[in-house]
Amino acid sequence: MRTLAIVNLKGGSCKSTTAVSLAACLGEKGRRVLLVDLDPAGNATWWLGAAAERGTYDVLVKGLPLADAAVPTTARRVDIVPATEWLARAEYELKDRQALQKALAAMKPGRWDYVLFDSPPSLTVLSVNALAAAHEVLVPVVAHVLSLAGLKQLLQAVELTRQQLNPGLKVAGLLACRVNRTRHVRAIQEELRRFAGDLLLRTVIRENIRLAEAPSFRQPITIYAPDSIGAEDYRQLAREIMKQEGKA
């Protein structure tokens, strides 16, 4: 079972878009995926049409097993541990930075091939829990100069988590998102390539209106617009992620 925390400390970074779309594309390729929504905004939960009285808050604060909190979604082979309205309280109530790590360790193997964590867009006890529990970090980065500014801080947080809580944590890659053909975006891409080196994934997610529309219909891009460039790009991301482990 492979676990990835999808993390960016800046809002509007395509974090939830990447979590939902990657999960759907992995499911489309026959992988069983559990998406854990750690963002109190609950965008992934809403997008995938999930509704439940219990969710991530109950796992982290009350010790509910992850499998007992998982519910089906509109994406094939994708389950989600939803973010309920209680999750915002976890920011104040949760003291254990390894609560999610313990819940994951207690989960029986074999039900899911991938576990993805959609974390909040800030360094909180919830995002630290995601970093502490995951094997790898996937960082979506919008092609904008302000997005580059927070990358150093994020990678420092990853390194600190590695030192204190999760020695095996590594970066699966940085993903350039909302890419278009403007000169400015090309310059940002070059800067990102110089900064990230081999950590920059080959896949890029192009600007696509269908990706922006899909949440309104509570469907992943693979169902809402399966022939769009958004679906094409996230399928390519799924292939690249699987190729990292020889599963493409």
C-alpha cells in the first residue's frame, strides 16, 4: 500500500483538484484508492459526492478506525474518509501529531492500493499529521511567482517532519499546475525546474475550464469530461506515479 500526502501551504494550489483527480485516475486504472480529507474546507468530500456523520475528525480525535470511516464516492474504486463539519475543531482539540500515523498502522492491509491525504493549505496539526503518516509527499505548484515563494518553507517542513516524526518520508515529486502558453508561465516553469531539479515531474497540468467546472457537478474529471485535456493530464500523472514503482 502506497501513501501520499498531497501538500501545499498556499491556498489555490490545485491541491484538492490533484487529490480528487489523481484518485479517480488511479481508480480508473484498476487501483483501489482511499482518499482521506484532512482539509476542514472539505472540498474533496463535496466534489466526490460523499456525505457521512463520521469522518476524519472521528479518526483523529476519537480513535475511529480508518476503514470504519470510509464511504464510497462517485469515482470508481475510490473511497473517502470525509471531512465533516467537526474537522475544524481538530485544530484546537488534537494534540497528537502522529494520530493519523497510528490509525494507518492499525489498518488491516489489502483493502486499498493507495491512500492519499488531502491536507489543509497551511502548516497545522492536520497537515503535520499527513506528513507524519505518509510515505511520500506530492506537491502541486501553480505556475505563479507567489507559489514558488512558499516552496522552500514547505520543503523545510518536510525535512523537519523527517527528522522528528517520519524518517522514511520522501518527496514523490513537484507537479506544475494551471500551465498555459504565456511567456510568464514559461518563465515560472523554468524557475521551478531550476529549483526542483529531478523532483519536478514530467507531467504538467494544463489550464482547463472543465477541471474548474467538475466540482459543481460532484463528479471527478474522468466522469464529467473524460475526453478533456484535464482528464488527459491527470491520467498521465497517474501513469507517472505508477511508473515510479514499476506498475505502469
